[in-house]
Amino acid sequence: MKIKKISTIVVDIPLTRPHVMSLMTVKEVNYLFVRIEGENGAVGWGETSILGGPTWSEESVESCAAVVNKYVGPYLIGRDFERIEELRHFMETLVRGNHFALAAVELALWDLLGKTRGLPVYDLLGGKCRDKVPMSWSLAAGSIEADLKEAEEMWAKGNFIFKFKTGLKRVDEDAERIRVIREAFPEAWLRADANQGWNRAQALRACALFEPYNLDFIEQPVPKTDMESLEYINKHSNVPIMADESLESIQAASQLVKRDAVGVFGIKLSKAGGLLGGKRLAAIAEGAGFPCYVGSMFETPLCNAAHLHFCCSTPQVVLGCELFGPMLLADQVTEEMTGFDKGYVLLDSDKPGFGITMNEAKLKKYARGGFFDITD
């Protein structure tokens, strides 16, 4: 089954409210969508999302488009799309790194393969071990009052997990935010995410100040390049430390385990290069005895579905997910919406592939230009 055509389109979708992080304040999300058509007439879709350019990682939506359009896509035309493992290795010989760009292509290949075989992707990955995943809501509205209001609204809908975006304010101010939510919701599961926003001293102080509030983990307290500090913090904190930005490859995952630098893995398919990379990270976590959590880059229901197929076919994902992206997007570019119910994200479709239909009119509404087509 050969690849006949690959098309890409860059799309910017605004959020319903700003999302305040230590690295930036996100007001819109930049997407690259990849459409792959097989010679059999089937079509698969993939997606990667970027927050604010090459800030969260080295990649931008512009670099992702260039990688797919010029350096990867032309060399995939005519190749067998059923051989995804082989194509993954081949793409990694064409470009180094660029996991966000490669993820969009790989996800489109999985969607195409599922539609060709008439199977949902989770069946191609070994089958489901769960049908729904607890959803963590990120509190990042910018003030204690706004955070409390959002938490009350989400609690009323059944959400019981909240994650604080920290690292922008002083550590004691972040501790006060956590105290207010903990006292309002004593039974909630709470987490914190600094997005690399602290140095070693700040992170150690945060671990001490946050400890009384019984957090499940503190995510990426220091820059991903500062492995020494990450290791030191993990060994001196009573709050578990989770790797997100530091978990940028299977090689990085191995080093994190060897150095005892973290105790939890935060997996994103874009960061992992796709489903195959995500599964490898989960296997390393299983070997190390680490629980896994699935993060968010404000995916649309398309990439949310891909993450759900991963979550629901991967036993190590026991700390839930934050696949709330569609709930904060001002508009949807898919015909289907992610299923949310009583604090859970639902994998409620057994349709082939990811079970998502793209709305191309909506894509073009938010696109920077038209489709870029790659053929022979």
C-alpha cells in the first residue's frame, strides 16, 4: 500500500482565555496538519501543535512545515504506508530531532493504516486496557481569584484533579495559590508545573513549601539542560518530581532513570515523535517502576484522539492526562468533539483510525494559506 500524496496546512486557533505559563502567555495555538493519501484512496490525518514558537521546544510551526514539506514528505511518496516502524526509522535518517514535525507525519500514517484495515488505532497498538482517563485541569488564569473560580466550575463538572502553572510568580505566592485550592477542595488531586521556571534554590524552596498540600508531583522544576539540579532536587524532595521537557527522547529517558533524576514520566506524543516513541517511553517507565502522565499541547480533537488511543492502550498511564485542549479552543476544526464526562476524557469511538473527521472549511478559515501538496 503506497503513499500517493502528502498535504500540509498551517493553522492558528485562538484560545477562549489566555493561558499563563512561566515561559509565555499563550493566546493562540499554532498547528501543522498533515494529510496522507494512499493509492487505495484512504486518507489519514496527523497533527502537531506549538505554543508560542520555538520557546517550549526548539521547534516552531514554521520549522515543522519546512521539515515535512521539503526534507521528509517528498521522500515518503511511493513508500509502503503499512510499514510504519520502517518509515519512522527512515524519517530519522532524513532529519535529526524535529520530533514535533515527525509526530504529525507518523500520526497520519497510523490514521491511514487504521482506516485501511478497518480498525481503530488502539487495536493496532495491542488493544484497550481502559475506556476513559481522569482529566487534570490546569489552573493558569493568572490570579488566585480566577483560579478558584475555574476550579469551582470544573469541580461542579466532576473534575477532581488540578495542576497549577507555577514559576512565573514568587514561590511563596504559588504556595498561597495551592493553599487556597487545597483548603477549598481537600479531596482533590493536586499537581504543580514550573515549565523550567525555577533555578535549583527556588525549586528546593518550592518543594518544601508545597509539601504540606500533598501534591502528586512537581513537573519540570528546572531547565531541561540542568540535569545535575534535576537529580539533586529529586533526591532531596519529598514531593515526586516529573520530567516533561527533559523527556525529549528515549536516550534522555534512559539517563533520567540511570541518574535517579525524576520519579514520574510526562509523555506527549508530539515530543516523543509519535505513538511509537510514546510507547518506548512508557516501556522505559515500566522497567523503572515509574508511573506515567499524559500532557497537553492544546491539541484539537484529532490529536486528542491519538493521545487517547495511546492512554487507553498503555497500562503505565495511571496518573491521568490533561487533554482539555478542545475545551479552551475558541473553535473546532473537526466534526467530532472529544468526549468529556464527570472528570474523565472518554475514548468513546470504535471507528477506524482515530475516528475523527476533519472540517476542511474550518481549517481554511484559520489557515495562514492553502494546502501545500507533495506528490511525485
